[in-house]
Amino acid sequence: MNICDIPGQGLRIAPSDVPDPILDLSASDDRGEIILGGGCFWCTEAVFRRLDGVADVQPGYAGGAADAANYKAVCSGSTGHAEVIRIAYDPAKISYGQLLKVFFAVAHDPTQKDRQGNDVGSQYRSAIFPLDDRQRAVAAAYVRQLDEAGIYFGKIATTLEPLEAFFVAESYHHDYARLNPGQSYIRMVSMPKVEKLENYFGERLKRG
């Protein structure tokens, strides 16, 4: 069994018991956009698309140069990019901090360095790309808060990295999990994460 398939991987507690961020953005200070890397972007996109208040999720690449921002090159693990998602959301419905909570609780295992389960390489690193100083402060405070709470079996490996540019991934990656439900990776790795979201954060899901 891939570690990505295990409910609550990396956690000593239930995902629903992961604490809320002590520090968060107010709706008026929240720009409604967040960029996260948590392993394969098929998985993270599938999770965040289900959340109420999320308007759009785009898979892409961050952390490397424009001339190597393509799937084949990034998969080599030598370009410096991470597979990421850019989430557009309504701060009146869900906050930056609450998106981080889902990221740390169910979307991936933040204690794994440069990998998620059998997906190994720096392109699968756990990373947050803050878009301004407020986002950086909230993300840094939340990583400290979670580490100090001791809720994971290991130390959080998530990096906070400056965003030079976000490169949108090739069109066939967009909404990949929904469009390819029978694909083995989607069934074995992506969908267990979505099911975990449904089981532990059902009140945050879109209706209908």
C-alpha cells in the first residue's frame, strides 16, 4: 500500500482534530489566491476542487525557470520546479488559514521531504509559495504551531519559498482526477485523499 493511501498519514491524531491556525488573514486582507505544492498536482487539485468557496484550481509549476516548465522536464527532478496548484477562492467563505489546514490535514503528508509516498523527487516537495508578507507570516506561524503541537510522527518538512513565477501546466493535467476516474494512480492515490476530505471535512464541501 502506498503511504498516500493511508488515512491521516503522518498524523498522530484524526485529520479533523488538526487545530485551526491561531494566526489567519481577515477577509479584507485576504487576496483570495494561494499556491501550494504537495506532491502530484492531480491529487492536490482533486482535493481542493471539492471545497466550498474555491472558485478555481489550476495545476502548474513553480520554483524553476520558464524554459524548463513542462511536465517531461519537471518529472526529471532536475529543474528546481515543484508541481503546484494555484487556488482562487472567496475569502468570505473560506480563509487562507483554513486552506492551509486542509493542506496539512488531508491533502498530503508534510513530514516527507522531497517525496509523497512512491513519488520521489524535489518536484514532489511540500512547499508553500506566499504571495505577500501577510501570507508568509500566517504560513510560517502555522508551521511552527503544528510542529510545537507534536501532532505528526515527524517534523514538518514544508518549505516557504519565494514565487518568481507560476507556470500553468499542460491542458491535459487540468481536472485530471475527475476526467480520468478509472486511471490506476487516480484510484489508488488521488481518490483516497478526496475520501479523507469527505470523511473529516464534510461540512466544508461544495453542495450539489
